[in-house]
Amino acid sequence: MKYLILLFIPVFFGCGEDQEDIIPEKPKDWSIGHSVDYNQEIGVREDLDIKIYLEHHKGLQMQTSNTTLRYHISRNETQNNIDVKIGDLVTVRMKISLLDGSVCYESDSIPDKFVVGQSDLVTSGLHEGVLLMHESDKAKLIVPSVIGYGLLGEESKNIPPQSVLIYDVELLSVNK
């Protein structure tokens, strides 16, 4: 009987130690580092999506800015080449689509107006693209979500979260 008790005691203590190793760690709090990593992952994924899109649309000769905006501008050489500066009121006609071709927003008979570099109504990608244009130019812009509508999207324009957008923009007028 003495021996049986001694055999059970080490087993009892051994199981307790193993159970401590099995207990999961407390989840770590979300940090700025997590956000940076997450945004970088989104950027890599979107860049790949854009490259695939451009492979299927070989006719698009796009340039890339430092902010990852891809753009192609068709110049209207018959106009007076009024360029755009921050603070100018511009009038544009535009269509916003997803990479799959779904149209999210399109200017109706009344064109859109905004102040370049100051309006929160449009994305920083559109501000940047318009700054590359002259009055009466047309442009195709590919705007990653980081300079588009971001993690949340834009419900009123039917833009889902984390969407790469294609803008077809015509710059109708520039008012200094």
C-alpha cells in the first residue's frame, strides 16, 4: 500500500506542470506595429492585384508616383495648358470603378467640383492625379486603398473597404 501512494504522488504533480504549459498565453494588445504590418500586407496584396490587372490590360502605359498612384494622362494639346495647383477649384467629370470593372460612382449630368489639396470629399489619390493634369486633359488613375478610401470604403459611392480604384477623369476647368 505504501508503494501505491508514492506512485500516484509524482504522477499528480507531473500532470499539474504539463497543464501550465498548455494554458494559452493572454492575447497581446493591438499595437502601432501591428497596424503598420497589416497596412504593409494590404499594400503588397493590392500591388499584386494591380500588376495582374495591368497584365490583362497591356494597352495601359501607366507611370507610378512615389505614393503608389499609377496614372496615364492624355493631353489635349488644343487647349491653353492651364495647370493645376493646390487651392484651385477644379471641375471634373469622373467614373470610379473597381479592378473587376464594377462601376462604383459616375458623375451625372452635373460634374464634380472640389478644391485641390483641401477637400475631404475626394481621395488623396484623386488630388494627386489632378495635380498632374492640365485643363481639358483626361486621365486614368489606379488608386490603391492607402490613397483611396482606405480600410472603411465609402458607402455613399458603393466603394467597399480596402478597394483598389480606377478613376477615369476629365478635367473640365481650373479656377485659380
